[in-house]
Amino acid sequence: MPDQGKKYFSAGRMHLARKRKGLTKTEFANKIGVDLRVLSAYDLNEYYPSEETLEKIEAATGFPRGFFYGDEVNIPERDIVSFRSLSRMSARHREMALSQGAIALLLNHWVEQLFELPTVDVPDLSHENNPEEAAITLRNHWGLGEQPIRNMVHLLEDKGVRIFSLAVNAREVDAFSLWKDDVPFVFLNTRKSSEHSRHDAAHELAHLTLHKHGGPRGRQAELEADAFASSFLMPRSSVLAHATPSPTLGSLIQLKRIWTVSVASLNYRLHTVGMTTDWQYRTLCVQIARHGYRVYEPNSAPRESSQILPKIFVALREIGITRSQVGRELFVPQSEIEQLMFGLAISGIDGGGKSTPRSQSAKLSLVN
């Protein structure tokens, strides 16, 4: 355990743990029994928590003592993170998500000391004229052609994207992404249907490629990302080849299996490629909403899982390191490690549809 001399106490780590717990400064001060002015003094290194207060900090956050004596940790700034439903997200949930992102960065850094993860191959496409052209460019760059993408999680991992589960119990927190030291990260709400999670992954891929260096923000950026995701998952020529005129809700439910997308996404895509009129599109929207298909996905595909995370922990186990030991190495609760893998680190399941031309099999090797 690090030397716990008072001069090494990290107020930044204390606030990371506080935000991960979803506590405001006032709520946190009340839980640890100090005045807000004292909490501010901790931030300025004017005072250090007493032994009694440290015990209360541990109890309030669930983080072990050693966590608060490590190197400073930077919580990702809101300005460099792409959130999907930012306008509907509370500040509390946003801070919980960002603090989880900071823990994932810690875990990823620790893992990269032991393993060589896939090389990053996520190009900057901000120069493209529109999202659909960007999606075509990326498909060509990755050699995907027009075939449906079998598994989005496997594909992104193969291209060097680090994918983690987003464990915030709020539906409006869909997903987010960020670049850190030229490495792309995507956090997915794995409690959603496979189809919706695939769209979220493609949506965040859009932000990573189209908005890496800034550019549009807010509503315009979200519209661009949605258009990219739709085009990336359902290439125009593929949709035109398979769709039929005057689709019904029943035919959409059957057709969506080709690309493993939601029935609402397919309805939108058919309209954007000119296969349905405004009236047909709106009629299908009403039917989709009436059946509850905006929340519940009919004939949902199996959930996609990670290839990298299970390989990492199998390899660690082979050299005698368990998940609980990883938590102790990082001085974070084991539950935090588990939540970063929730819904991802299970036995490999491929998505529906036809396979892509080349197998996405992310490589992993120990660092010598």
C-alpha cells in the first residue's frame, strides 16, 4: 500500500469517488461530518482528513483507503466527451458516468503495462462532406464492403477501440466516447437491447471519426452521428437490394434481421434512401410507438460481448491474478471492475445477419 503520509492525500481522488457515488459536495460533507469550508480546505491542501474522517470517506464512497493516496487522476472533461442524450441527462448522472470513465482509464493503463492490445486504426474523417460519405469511406478503409456487420463490439475492438460497460442506472445515459492519448474509448449502456446497443456503438464511432478535433456540438453533432450510424450499419446499396416497396410493420421486423438493427432505425433508413414516402414513414412510426417498439425490441438479437476483456482476465488468471487482485492493485472496489465489464465479459456471442468479409478477431499478447 502507498505511503499514507498526509502530504500524499489526493483530494482529486476523493472527489472522483464522491462523484462515482452520485453525491453532491453538500451531501458528501454531511456524510463525512465536515463543513463545506473544510471540504474546500481539503481541495487546497490546507487541511488533511483526520483518521476518523478518512474512515467516513471510505464508508461513504465504498473505496478503500489506498485509493486516496495514489497519483492524481483526471476525470474526463465534459468538453472532450461525446454524450448522446446530454440535454436529458442530469448533472449527477453525467458526473457518475465521467468518474466511471476515469476508473476505466486507470484500468486500461494498468492493462497496457501487461498486454499489447490491438493497434488503433480509427481514422480522422472530419474532412468528409457528409456523414454518409464518411461511413462509406470508413467501410472501405476497413475492407467491409457492403455486407452487414456481424458484431460491432468485436469490430471496434479489432480496430483498437477500448470498450467498457456504462454502469449508471439511468435510461437517459445511453453511451459516450472520448479520445485519451490517441486511444479511443467507448462506453455502452449494456442494459439496452442488442440492436440499440449496436446503434449506440456506431453513433459513438461517428463522434470518434467525425468530431475528434471538435467541430459541431450539440444537436447538429448528434444528427450527424445518427446519420453516420444509420449509413454505416445499413449501406444504401444493401438496403435498396433487400427492401421492397410499401413495407409493413411485419415486413420491417423480418427485414431488420439482415443488419441487426432496431425496427425504428430500419424505418428511418428506408425513408432516408427514398424507399418510403413521408406518409408511409409517419404511419410506420405511429405503429412502432403503439406497439412499444421504441423501448421493447421485437425479436431482439443476442447481446454482443467483448473478445478482449475475457481474454485479458483469462490470461491474468493464468499468471495468478484474479479480478479481486486487480481491484486491490488499483485500490478500487472489485464491483467497479465488474461494472466496467457488465454485459460484455460473457461467452462470445456474434450478432445476427451475414458475416463480414473478414473475421474480427482482436489480438492480445503479453508484454515482454
